[in-house]
Amino acid sequence: MITGLESLNRPKYEEPSSDDEDEEAPLPSEDGGSDDDDAASEISTDSEPEEVAAAKPYSVLLQSLVSSKKDTDEDQRKSKRRKIEHGETKDLAGDGVEWIDEHDSAEEEEEEVEGENSDDEDASDPFEAHFANPTPEYLSHITAASKNEWQNLKLAHPEVGGGISFSTPAGSQEQPGRRVNGLKDVKLKKRLEAPFAKVNGEFTPLQKVLAPYVFAHQDVLFCSRTLANAEELRRITCLHALNHIFKTRDKVLKNNARLSRGGPEAEDLELRDQGFTRPKVLFILPTRNSCAEILETLISLAQPEQQENKKRFQESYILPEEQERIGDNKPDDFRALFKGNHDDMFRLGLKFTRKTVKLFSQFYNSDIMFASPLGLRMAIGDENDKKRDYDFLSSVEMVVVDQADSLLMQNWDHVEHIFKHLNLIPKDAHGCDFGRVRNWYLDSNAKYLRQTIVLSQFITPELNSLFTNHMRNIGGRAKTQATHAGSMTDLGLRVRQTFSRFDSPTPSTDPDARFKYFTTALIPALLRSASAGGTLIFIPSYFDFVRVRNHMDSLAISVGSISEETPVSAVARARSHFVTGRHSVLLYTGRAHHFRRYVVRGVTNVVFYALPDNPVFYSEVAGGFLLRTVGEGAVEPERCRVRVLFSRWDAMKLERVVGSGRVGAMRTDVGDTFEFK
């Protein structure tokens, strides 16, 4: 567990400028990390403190740098560390000592000119139209977006397993981005074209479908992520994130160069090219290993000459192969999610300079932030905390939520908490030059221009709520709509599957209606067949699990239980008692299956108290458990049975299990029982 919060020791914000273009990073050691990484990692949290100069008028800053250059030799410009007394800054480690990186950066005019002569601005570039120079007419659609008034367009895309629903604010003439056939069709920084072509090659069919929305800075809710397409999704989102960072950076450098010329023209310039704080991109990820995969892709595309703190990152985020402990009997999706370091408590800043990327930079001095929901929630703090800090989220212009289906199994409240604190007016200035802050930031409209990309294996009500309430991009938003064959057809054996619909007037009363139906309609049958044993009750929600367990304890029936909170020894005991018949009923939670993927023996009947969000769980529990029992010769297939409870509010889950062609009738037909075999 990581102690302390980076946000407690924040340097003042510094937009990308020619100052940090010339930072001389410490020479990397043989392993790629800085010489002092080990010492720093012993006394620091995930963010390494660094000293940042307070913002100054450009002319004063330039004069001071030029004069200091005359008195500074080569050795003085190298990175060094100094020990400071406790109290001068926040001590995050609690040992009374902190180390701060000092960079004596010498500014050279040719570096500024390099920024000015980079890729020419293009009025047709979506970055210019959406972020840099949006027209008043374009910004006028904020009114409709704030009222959640949208106009929809249905588009057929077999590449995403169905189609795409594209919506824009009412009255807007925005359309999906222009068709993309290759790299030449997107406005990329030239420095990214060759690395991406080397890593990825030409755009894949899926990338061609998503590129018009992604590179037009439109919101995307993609709900067809699989193991097969995960890598191509990662590459296109990382490419877009770097493209956004480099365009933002070059615009600031170009404007710095214009101001440096001085004269009447410079005095009359009104340059709006910044936000309140520096961080522009946020990746929300489930594990440290997923963060390492994203960072590896970013590095392969950015191709920096040096990587600061690489050794420390490898020690903290990458698990050696010899420490891998995933059994060979685990499914591929489980191995992909929990391979490597699967700690779900982390946060990391990444800072770009001209030749270097620095890992573990302070959030306020970072370009890209990576965090798990828990890690970022701890940095923000709760409403009741005396010290809270979320100003580093005030100027985020791009959010990528990868593997959102896995985040649902952690604590989705943390994700909601993060989005509620995005793009708020900061409480402190953090060295901001308000004369260069874009007007739509000052008008508190940044959340209507922020681009949000959510990648998930499937759609859920929580993701729909996120799409409705927090993805209100005036440029437009796209949501994939896949069709499903139904996982119930892929059990591996023929077994009777009965789906029972119960009445539920509203979503809020659904848990009570479900519990009432279960105790009145199913419990009597369970009691009659209790002597036979072998009944497993799958309960996705932990709250429902506690409720059912307490009720079952009051009955004359032997019940075992396995949840994500059950100790390993108790799990082994419950499984043993169930297979021997000592427990005739076993309660099993969805989160336990997600995090452990137990294989339970002795199952002859499966009752789904509610359907799982992940359709794979249905086939693994209903098919895998029963198939093992049949394979061991303990029971004939004809004696096995699957029973499912559902209401009309379970339409999304139901569709993935029974198939898109059956779900409509099952929700609306007069009968309330549907049987398949």
C-alpha cells in the first residue's frame, strides 16, 4: 500500500515553455534509470517531488536566464539533489527528510525557433477547431449540451459487432469525422508518423472505424473490447494522446517565441493557449500492469532519448516473470487482467521535455496522469476531509478509461467521484498566467469540450449513466451498439435453462422485488430438494449476497458461502463440504468469481439470483461447473438444471446471455417463464 498523497506537496503549475525544453536530465544508468532513483524511491510516494520556479513575465524570465547563462558552466547545469530541512516542503514519507530535483536549465533561442517552425497550423485540423480556436457558433452549442438535448444518428458498422449511435447537441451541424483510410487522413504531428507505422503498420479495420471520432476529439463509448482488439485500441488511444500533448506544447512554444521578439506587436498580442494547470491527459486504469502496458506504448511512439526514473518504474510496476503465480487452468481473460503487477492502488505522472520523459513527476508538473480509481480517489480526498486537492484535474482535455468492465468490479463510485471533480475552477492559482488561459476555461465550460474515451467489454447501466451525465462533448459523442448471439448457447452440454421474470415497478425497488420473489417462489423448491444437494446460487451483488445469506441461515438447510471477502481457508472448507454433500447449497458471489475464478465441483443445479454483467461468467458457471460434474460421472446431464431470475430492468445483461433476437419478447411477452434446452 502506498502511503501519502502526491497532492500534499505540489509545486506551482508550469505550462510547457522553453524553460523545460532545455532541461538537462541526469545521465541514465545502465538500467535506464537515474543514478539516484533508488535513494529517491525509499523516501517518496508515487510522485517524486520536484522544485518549480514561480511563474514570471516572459521578458523578466528571459533576461534572468540569459544573465545566468554567462555565469553557469557545464557541471552546474547537470541535475543534482539537495537535502532540505523538514518543514520547507511537505514530508510525504514521514522521515523528516525530502529530496528535490534541481535543474539549472539554460535557455537557447534556437530551441524556441524549433517550436515555432514545427508543423504548420492547419485551420482544418480538429485540434484547432475544437480546442485552440473554437468559433462562437461552435461554442454556442454548449447550451444544448448542458441541458442534455441531443439529436441522434444511427450508423451501421459491422467492424464493431453492430452499429454506432452518434449524437450531437440539438441544432448542431457537427458530423462524424471524415473517413479515415490511413495515417495521411488524420492530422498527426510528423514526429509520430514513422514510429506509429513501425509499431502498428497501417490502420486496422477497427482503427479506421474509430479514428474519425477519436481524432475529431469526440467522445467515444466503445463496448466491444476483447483480448483480440485490446492492443489496437491501446495504440490508437496512445497515438491520439501524444498527438494532443505535442500540439498543445508546440502551440505554447510558438507563442512564447512570438512574445520574445518584443515590440509593439508583442504587446498587443492576446494569446489564449493554456488551461489553469498543465496536465492535459488522464488515463484511468485497473492495475499497475495495465499502466505499464500503456506507458510502454507511449514510449514506443514518443521515442525519447532519455527516460528518467525508469528503473524505479520497473521495480514498482513490473513484476518479474518468475513471480507470476497464475495457474494454467485460468481462462485467457483472467490471465490478461491479472498478469504482472495487478495492484489496484497507484497514480503516476509523466512529463515530456524536448528529449526526455520523466516518470513520477508531480501531477502539477505532468502532461499525462495515470491512476487507478482508488489511487486518484485518495489523492482527491472525500468531502469530509479537511485537506482536499483536485485542482490538477481542472485542465484535463482528454480522459481515457480503459477496461471499464474491470473497474466495475472494483468500486465504480470512485470513477463517479473522479468525473465529478474534473474541469472545476481551481481553488488556487498554481502560478497560472490568466492572460493566456482560454476563454472557455474561464467561463467554466471545459467539461463540454473535454474528450472522453471509454473502452469496455460490454455496456452496463453504470456506463450508460456516465455517457449521459459526464460525456457531453459539443463536438459529438459516439456509442457502439453490438448484437449478441447469447452465451447460453455455448455451455458445452445440453441442459434445461429456465428464465423466470418477476414484476419490478422501478429500478430502485428492484432489489426488494427480487428478494421477495426468491424467498416466496424459489426457496420452497430448494427446501424440498435440499436432501439431493448440489445447488449453487450465483449472486452478483455483495449486498444481495449478505441479504440472502442472512435469510438462508434462518432456514433448516445447510448452506456454505464464498464471497470476495471469504478467507482462503474458509473457501477451501466450503468447497470441500459442498462436494461431499455436507452443504447442500453454496452461495457464490460474482466478485469472487471475477477475482478468483474458482472451479466448484459437485454442482448439479445452478440458480442465478441475478444475471452477471459479464456473459462469460454465465457460461463458466452454468456450463463449466455442470460440465465438470457430468464429466466426473456424478450426475446425468438430464438431471442438471439452470434457473435464472430477471426483471425488465435486466435487459442489457439478458441480451448478452439469451441473444439480441430473444430479449425483446422475454421482456414484454404475457408469460413470465421461458425455457430453453
